[in-house]
Amino acid sequence: MTTITLVQGDITRQSADAIVNAANSSLLGGGGVDGAIHRRGGPAILQECRELRASYYGKGLPTGQAVATTAGELDARWVIHTVGPVWSATEDRSELLASCYRESLRVADELGARTVAFPAVSTGVYRWPMQDAARIAVEAVRGTETAVEEVRFVLFDERAYEAFAEQVG
């Protein structure tokens, strides 16, 4: 049984087997969580991302998929990069968002990770409404069979924390 915990704070300060990065498809760093993870994790993460781009993901990591690299200087063994969808008022992309969580847990299982820290994927520059993102995230984690013992949602601010707390109950 997977335990879901909530923490308000900076995901780059978490100690976990795996930290999930809300990456962009290029895997080469960006803003928000992605930029923070690359900055704090150091050049080893970017180096492995470049190798992935040069081999398996020449066109980038598809939305809803996940792939792991070293965690570099972070207090984790791995970073699991997942690409969330951009929110759309006219197209339901919730299955892609749910896939980010399921695929990240699948990669975590392949790695043998027992603790996984997730951000609120797609809620920053991709503008996914926080309440809906929290619902999708919690439902996806609860509905995924995994050996991961603890899923920790690391929420940047009080608004995000409250939205997730409502879903976790």
C-alpha cells in the first residue's frame, strides 16, 4: 500500500529515492521546477539528458512519458523526468496528465525506488488549474499498482498544498 504524504516547500530540498521533474520535452532544462532541479542537481543531470536526446529521444520526450537520469547533487538517487501537457480549455488532456504520474511510478518501480517526490505537474507555466491537477494526480497515484512505498507531493505554496490536501482527505 502506497502512503501519500504532502509537504509544502522546495522539491530540490527533498530527500527521496527519486525526485520527479516536470520537464519540457527537450529535456534540456527550463523554468520552474525543471530549472530548479537542473540548477541544484548540477551538470550531471543535463549531461545525461543530452545523452538521452542524442540516442532514444532525438525529437524529445513525448508528453505523458517518463525517463530517469542521475540526480546529480540532489539528495536522491534519480530524477524521473516527465513531460506534462499544456492545459487547454477546448481539449481534454487529463489522460496525458494522469499518464505522467503512472509512467513516473512505472519508471520508479523499474529503478527499485521506494520513495518518490512529485511536484504538481503542469500547474506552472502550463497553466493547469490547481484543483483539477490535484484531483488527477491523486487519482492516478491511487489507481496505479506500484511497489513505491511513499509518494510525496511537494507543493510550492499554500494554495497548492490546500488543493492536494482536499484530494488526499
